[in-house]
Amino acid sequence: MLRNYIKIAWRNLLKNKPFFLINTLGLAVGMAACLLILQYVTFERSYDDFHPNVQNIYRIEYDSYQNGKLAYKSATSFPAIAPTLKKDFPEVEETARLYDADANVVTYDNIHYRENNYYFADNSIFNIFKIDFLSGDPATALKDKNTVVMSETIARKYFGNQNPLGKTVKLGRNPYLVKGVYKDYPKNSHLELDLIFSYRTEPDAQTSWGWYDFFTYVKLKPGTNPDLFQAKILNLVQKYNPDRAKTPGNHSDLLLQPLRDIHLTSNLNQEAEVNGNGKSVAVLSIIALFILVIAWINYINLATARAMDRAKEVGIRKVAGAERFQLVVQFLMESLILNILAVLVALVIIQISAPSFNELTGRPLSLTQWLQRDLWLPAVAVFFGGTLLSGLYPAFMLSGFQPITVLKGKLSNVTGGLSLRQGLIVFQFAASVILIIGTITVYQQLRYMQNQDLGFSTSNKLIVRGVESGDSTYEAKANAFKQELERANLVEKATASAYVPGIEILWTNGFRRLDRSDMASNTLYNTAIDYNFLEAYDIKLAAGRNFDKTFGTERRNVLLNETAVKLLGFDNPADALGKRIRSGDTLTIVGVVKDYHQQGLQKGHWPMLLRFLPAADRFFSLQLSSADDLPAKLAGVKAVYDKVFPGNPFEYFFLDTFFNEQYKAEQQFGKVCTLFAGLAIFIACLGLFALATFIAKQRTKEIGIRKVLGATVPSLIRLLSRDFLKLVVISIILASPLAWYAMNRWLADFAYHIAVPWWAFVLAGITSLAIALLTVSYQSIKAALMNPVKSLRSE
């Protein structure tokens, strides 16, 4: 019986080859798109899941309130928190601290590399995180000071095929003994761990309640209620450092962040890496569902549209004794075969497109992911769910025809099927309109961020990294480097600073005004600059003056930005001039600069304090006259750098490219939306084309009669196209408010953003109507031009 079902199903599918091919192609493209997105979404949601008992591991979030307002939310906290939690709370099984120092040069013999992904850590980190050692003992690897463990890739980079254990590398000028090598750390982690150095020994790094640059991880004992535990530690800072709460409105909260939630939901200050976006992942999941549903709708539409053609078949089968259940099984078998073929084609599409998709998303996705239960189970569910969803309604509708009515020829229309088809077409194009509006909005927001006045110049700026472990001679060497470049006419201007735009400032201090004893301390973000920084970056002054050699030493003078002036309670920039502020040192405000964007427009302006501390400068900003003869200029700059800073790697980047890297996630999201919006429209049009073809065929005799009675070709084209276009208009009306709401929610994550452009709705509507018209017009024109003699001959 089963073989008979399969044979008949296959014959029925081949009987209508155009519809068979359109259905197969639509389902295959829909499944491939859905499974590619599912692969990406699964990877994004798998972050940090590889740790044992991950449900009990948390990171401590530090929230600071100043003057009754939330000043900042930080992923880092005080180094004293970890030992305090372990000592005071029996619910705590283990704690560990990681300190992310600035990028520094690691040296072995004559091999020098600037490493970015390294941390100083407690040895207890191996009791919390899953780090698989290939050699060495994790129980003791970092217990002694000046020890280090490294990933296998890093070990090969420095030691080749040698055994690294017992060898010594230098971090800056400090030696560290290699005590272990571990497997490369998984990419689906919120941390990148290439090297782990033994924890710092300074007293402040052990007991400080004021230095908050340390990642703190806590592993709770099984069965601990995290909400109750968080309530216990919320005000822990005030208990051990009551000075932080002396001023009304000032306090600090400690919160628990589940480890597996960090990647998609955390966007705090001082994150270890750039995290993902949970909203974007959710949007992509919805897009995947839209595309798949659109493909299923095509099958349902064509199956119900062909109901009239298959009505006699059903009637004869019932007269011959077939039961309804047998007919349902027969039609479901057709759906199953079609879906199996679509899956096979989809797998070919996935295999071919996987490298390009990986490049587009920036994620190391591979076919090995399909071995994971979290991925193949949903994929199997998609397949069988699609088979049932797309096959059940047509099966029950077709098997429900009454044989007497059908064989007498009285079944002239299927009203329910028509209504369903119209509703499904509306859904298809509504989904497509939402995707078009969303894609336009994403690109407009991206364009807005890239073209916005940043408050400084990025044109032709070459940034060269300085030496991270500078000694007492560093300031003189830095000045020599800048002067030599200018003397050799390699650059127009040269300036040095602790940070450049595009890099998060990690240097913070709480400052209070000395002329207002009633005002609390406020956190300002510090950077160090030299005399030429403002001029080189074309940063404007709002009041006062720049640092100037004619004023002698400037080390006790500072510049503020406009946001810092407001935060400290000054009425205007001029009012701040000459005032003194204190945070350990007493400093005098001599100038106020206009706000400029230290980071991308996802974030607001930071309250910044600019200090004259040349020894703290770690970046050289070099203004090139133009991009002409760039290789020669780079070679000249490198030669001077090697001369002044021998033994240090020469690393550089261009500021405009570097700054726009902050928008990489939005760029990728826009490209992904564009790709899958196009696929959704393509699949919808496939179904619409097939449906238009079928309906034009059904109305062939009607068209012939109308032509005999004098109907013109344009009037017939309007007649055949009008019903489809009405449905598209309805879909535009329904989709517009949904798209407006969804995109406003997405834009709310940006400190500076556009309004959803009104013309996006107009363009999406016109595009949808034009695509629908082009899709159905071919069949409409073909039917309208047909010779009425041929269509009426059988009458």
C-alpha cells in the first residue's frame, strides 16, 4: 500500500511539472535560508554553554549611582569583592578575578608580538571555567607569581614544536614562567583567552574597594536561589566602604549576571569583548520563520488552487471505495515527497553558500554544528512540521469533496479555499513589506551614524601604537619620534594621546568641585594628551584655552568637555574656567572643549577630562597630507619608529576605518536583512507567479468570451491583475504599523538615531506593488493576447 501511495504521489507531482518545480524551489530556498539563520542563531545562543554547571556561574555587575542618578553600569568591579564573597557567604562555592590589562608586547628570544587577548587571573579560574589543559597542572599553574599559561595556538606561535613548559616569556619587561598549555578557547565565549598570567600582587589589586577594573566571577553552590543571594550582596560596597555612601544619592549596587546571558543581553561599560545583540538575533529568528512560512504558503496556495483540477480524481476514488483517511494519506505523501526533495536541494544550497554566509555574519559556523542536538532537533522539527502544516489543509479539503457533486460537474468554486489563498497572499506580502521597511531603516541608521559630525576630523589620520611599558625615557623618545617625522616631512602634524576616538576609555576617577562643598563626587573619563592634540584633531574650544608651552608646566591644569561641565554643575563652559576640582590631586580647569564622540553613536557623550601627561600617551596620531604614495610614507614612518623604539612591533591603523569598525554589527545585520528580505520576496513571487498562471488558465474561456464581446487587451490585463494588487495593498496597510513599531524598538538601543523614515513605507509599498504587478502581468498579458477561437473551440 505504501509503495502504491508513493508511486501515485510521484506521478501526480510530475504531471504538473511547472508547479512541482516552483514548489520544490520555493521550499528549498525557504528551508536553506531558515536553516542558515537557525545555525547562526544557535551559535549566538550557545555562548558560554560549554562550562560545567554554567547555570550556577555569574559575573558581578557594578552599578554606580551619583546624585540620585545612575552614573554608569560596569562589567568590572572591585578586586576586594571576590575574596569577600568567598569568606562571608556560605552559598559561594568559588570566586575568581580577571584583570584585562592594556595590550602589551610579549617577547620570547627575538620574537615580539603585541597581544590583546590576555588576562591576569586567580588560579581559581580553572575551578569555574572549562579550560582543557594539554600540559601542566591546572591546580597549581597560576598559584606562584610571575607564571603564565597559554593556548596551543599561542604556544606554537612563540615556541614552534618545542615544549613550552619551563620556558620564560616577557610581558613588557617582566618575566613569566610557562606553567601550562591548554586547548584553544572556544569562540562561543564572551572572553577571548589566549594567555592567562598569574594574578597581580599589588596590595590594591587584592583589597581595593575603589579600583573597579576587575572582572569578578562567582560560582554558587547547587540549589542556591540567585535572587535571594543577590539581595544579600546588593549593598555590600556600602558595608565595606561606607565612605562611598556618605553623600546622599550616592551608592553602589552589585548585581548577578548569569554567564550564559552576557553575550546577548549585556552592554555595559568595560565589556571584555564586543557582545552580540539579543534583539538582532530575535529579529533574524522571526525573519527565518517568515521565509519558511512564505514557502509553506506557496504549497498551500497552489494545492488549494488546483482543487478544481483534482476534484474529479477525488470523486472517482471515492466511488471506487477509497476512504477519506486513505485520501488524506495520499495527499500527505505528496507533501512528504516534495519536502524531502526540497530538503536535499536545501542542503546543497547550504553547502555552497556556507563560506559566504560565514563571511557575512563574521561567525565560524560549520557543518559540525549539525551534530549538536540543539540544532538538528529543531531542523527535524522544521521538516516534519512543514510537511504537516503545508500538507494537512489541502489534504483534508481535497478529500472532503462529495463524489456526486463533483461528478455531476456542480462543483464550480471552492469559496473557503479562495478565502484562505487570499489571506495567505496578504501574509506573504505583509512579511515582505516589513522586511523591506526594516532593511531601509537599518541602512539609514547606519548611514546617519557614518555621516554624522563626530566633533573631530578623521581624514588621513594614521594611528601608530606606542610602547605599552614605557620607562622614564619614554616621554623624550615620544617627542623625538614626533619631531623626526615632522622634520622628514613624512607627516603634517603629529600628536600623542592615551586614547584615540573609537577606543573605550577605561581610566576613570571621581572628581568633586572645591568651590561647592554640597556637591558629591562625579565620575569623569580621563585621557592624556599633548599640546597638539586639539589642533591635530580639529577639536573646537567652547571656552578657555588649550594646553600651551608658554604657560610653563600644565600638569596641574585640565580641560573638560561640555558634558563634564554640566555633570559638575557649572552653569556654562565659561563658568568652569579657573575652578578647581579634586580626586587625589587638585587640578585647575583652564579650558572646555566642545563634545566629540569618543565612541560610536550607539553611545552618548562621555563626561571627559583631558590631562597633560605625555608619559601616559600610548597612541601617536599622524596627520598625512594625502593618501598618495602611501606605501612610501608607511615605510618612512616605520623606519623612524624602529630607530626610536627598537625591538617593538610596528602596528598602525587608519582612524576612519577603525572608527567605523564600531558599526560592523549594524553593517552585518543590514546585509543579512537585505539578503533574506530579497529571498522572502523571491519566494513570495514564485508562488504568486504560479498562482497567477493557474488562475489565468482557469479563466481562459471567460477571457475568450470577453474578447468576443469586445473587451480590449488593457482591460483584460487590469481584470486579471486587479484582485492580486488589492491583496498587496491590504498587506501594505497591515504591515506598516507593525514595521513602525518593530523598528522603533530596534532604534531605541542607539543614543543617537533617526526616526523611522516615512518614505520607507512609500518605497516599500511601491516596490511590493511593482514586484507583484511584474509577477502577474506576464501571465495576464499572455492570457489577454490568446486567440479566443482556441479557448472557445471546446464549447
